[in-house]
Amino acid sequence: MHKTVINDFKEIVTGRRSIRNYDPTVKISREEMAEILEAASLAPSSVNLQPWRFLVIDTKEGKETLAPLAKFNQRQVETSAAVIAVFVDMKSEAYIEKIYDTAVEKGYMPADVRDTQVPSIKGLVENMTFEQKKEMNLIDAGLVSMQLMLASRAHGYDTNPIGGYEKDRIAEAFDLDKERYYPVMLISIGKAADQGYKSARLPVEDIIEWK
């Protein structure tokens, strides 16, 4: 079992860099990748629908399929241990009974609360337009993606979020239902081959208003 490398939250946050060049000899076992994604999936989501879905591209064949879809990010695709394609499931409400039944089984929620909330949430989601549901899901996907990058760093790996790729083609390229799975971003992950660059941030007084 892999030991967490970094337990210092300040170091995890302040030491994070967007890394584009990785040590290609370093691989991440699927067992450890599952641990990282499990930690990421503890992120909050609207009415706990957990709409995020992860496609982990870690084989030679998978990367060859991805490469022409990420033309401006070839180095990350080639050298990383994996590239994680983050999608949202536009039919995530199909899992609502499983999620809420599990909460009852684990003692997190009384059965009568589940019986009230599940039909209410179903009604809410069914009345949403595609754009309303997409907006809700993209917020949740942003939360899980950031948590994924921090969880990766806690395991001693570095990441880079990638928005520049062929989003209209990626689902079909990997045999996913294009109408159901909406692409959010790619996240490359691996052992950094260089330190990356620090980037400036606006001073906190520029981004806060007090009332």
C-alpha cells in the first residue's frame, strides 16, 4: 500500500505547480490511482449527485488515441503516468437511489429523510433544462478536479489541468455516449521532471470586498 508522501496541507497547496514535463519512467498503479480518485470524490456536489466520471488513460493505446485530440499538449500526454479525462454524467440522477440507500445503510441518514428527499430531488432535476443541469454539474466538476489535483500532490505526484483539447470528439473516441458524458477537462498526472514555474497571484486585497 502506498504511503502518503505529504501530510502538510500548506506544502500541498503552496507547492502545487502546473507541470507539463514528467518522468516517463514513473508509473502509478491502478490501485493507487483508485485511492487518489476516491479521495477526490469526497468533494461536495449539488444534492450529493456526484456527477463526475473519470476516464483514466494510462496505456500506450489509450495515449495514442488521445494524442491527436490534444495536439497542443503532447508533452503531457507522452511523459505523464496517466491523463485523467474528467466528464460529467448528464444522467447522474440515475444513481440517486444507490447514493441515498447507501447513506441510510451506513447510518448517515434516516430512512424517512431519504424517502422525502429522493422524490424531491428527482423532481428538481427532471425540471431542469440541459443548460441548467450542465451549469450545476460543471461547478461540481470544478470542485472534484481541484480536489483531485491536491490528492495527487499528497501522494507525491504533480498535475496539470488542460482545457485545450478536442472536447467534441473525446467521448466517441473512447466509446462513451457523447450525449450523456459531457467533457470538462484533462488532468495529466505523474512525477515532475522539472520544478515548473511559480505564477503570480493578485494580492488578496484586490479580490476581496468586505461589507
